[in-house]
Amino acid sequence: MRKPRVVLSIGRIIMFRDELARAGRRHRKWVLLAALASFLAAMFFSLASLDLRWTDLSLPWLMLSLLVSLPAVILNANELQLLARAGGRRLTLLSAVEVTSLGTLANALPVPGALILRAKALSGAGVSAGRASIVLFAGSTLWIGVSAGVITLLFDDRPAAAPLAVFAMALTAGSLVFLRRGSGTSGALGAVAVRLAMTLLAGARTWLCMAMLGFEADFLLALGYSACNVLGAVVGVVPGGLGVAEGAGALLALLLRQQPTVAVLALGASRVVGLLAAGLAFGAAQAVKRRLSTEVTDESLV
């Protein structure tokens, strides 16, 4: 029985994305070092060009950005739960938090990244490899669609707004079709709601990081910068999109006639805060897991 054209097309896209990811993993250490060098150079150049010093940073705004990041970790885990549900299986919140937070950290290290860990978690929950690939692809497509929709808002009076809006709606609708097949309408709409909430929290974190650096900006602009993170994830070659997301933010700032150095610094600071939040969440998940394991062991000895 021949597979539908849409499934075959998705399969080719997934294979191409996997080829890029494999190419990055083969030389992961050197790719990471090159990306890290570029990232640090861009950060220091931006600091120097804006005449900022480390003493100019506001600690209260930094703490607020970290506080905003913690709910985003839970939402990220909830999204993985919804993807597992779309694959016809269940995943506990504790396991999802552990996988997603470790995936965020893994993207910054020369080890398998978030996508591999998510696929492994879905397979461990009983989702077939083929179904897991399609579900993860649908989740990624939804992220791209929502991010494109956010950026469209910044181009509302430019010719690029119309094609961007069509692109965003097409990707969002396409992802909903596949998610609805496995988890129903409520599950698909839940995935959209979670992705929108995660996007807003990412924008809030970027906005707070801009305030930490001493810059005034409207929330929509910060939201647009944070949406550029999706490009780093889509490329797949560079771990965590290091440098790619910041470069995309700088390009967006140029198109909007804003300061690209501010975008680079805000996205770089947001990245660091996000990694710190993921580290705290992973540590907390491990502690809860050990405690539950100890309680089960103690009960078995009674």
C-alpha cells in the first residue's frame, strides 16, 4: 500500500533535517567551539560598542528573568506530554521535566541534543519510531508557525507581512492536522495554547534581559527577537542554535531599523538565563526522583 504524498514529503524533510543534525554531531566538538567563539565575540563586541560594563547590569531584573523562565520549563515538559499523547501514549510530568530540561542543557554540550532525547523519551513511552518522528516534526512545525506569526506582527505595515502571515497559518494548520489525529481536537488545541504561552514567556524573558542591560523596548519587539530562536533550532547543525539565533535577531533588528547589538546581547543573556533555569529544573527533578525512589524502598522494607 502506497503512502500518501504528504507523509512521504514529511519523511524527506525529516531525513534532510536528520542529515544536517548528523553532520553536526560528527564534528560536534569543533562546531560547538566555533559557535561558542562566534557567540562570545559577538557578545563582547556588542558590549564594547554600546559602552556597557558588567557593573551596569541590574541584578533584580536578572532574578525576574530567571523567575519567568521556570514556568517555561514546566510548559516545555507539558508540550512533550501532549506530543506523547498525540502518539497514543502517556508520559509523566516528572519524566517530561527531566527530559526537556536535560535536552536544553545537552544542546550546549558536545552530547546528543534535545531532539534525540525527546525521541528517546517518546519511544520509551511506547510510541513507534515512525510515529514519534511525525509527532516531533508536527511540534517543530507548530513552533515555526507560531514564531513566524509573532514576527509578522512586527511587519504589519510592510510588504513582507502578507506572505509571512500565510506561511505562519499554513504551518500552524498543518501541524494541527497531525496532532489532532493522535490526541483529538482538545489535545491539538492544547499544544497550540502551550506553545503560545511558551512564546510569550520567552518574549518576557528577553524583554526582562533588555531591561537588565538598561535598554527600553516594547514587549512586541522583545517577543520578535525571542522568536528568532526557532531558526537556531531548525538549522540543527549548531548545538542549541548557538550564534544562529543571535545572528537572526541582529538581522531582524536591522530590518526593523533597530540596534542589532541590543538584540544580540538580549538574546545572549536570555540564553544563559534559560540554561540556568533548565539546570535548576533538572536538579529538582532528579531530587524528587531520588526521594520517590527512597520512599518506595523504605516501604518495601516495612
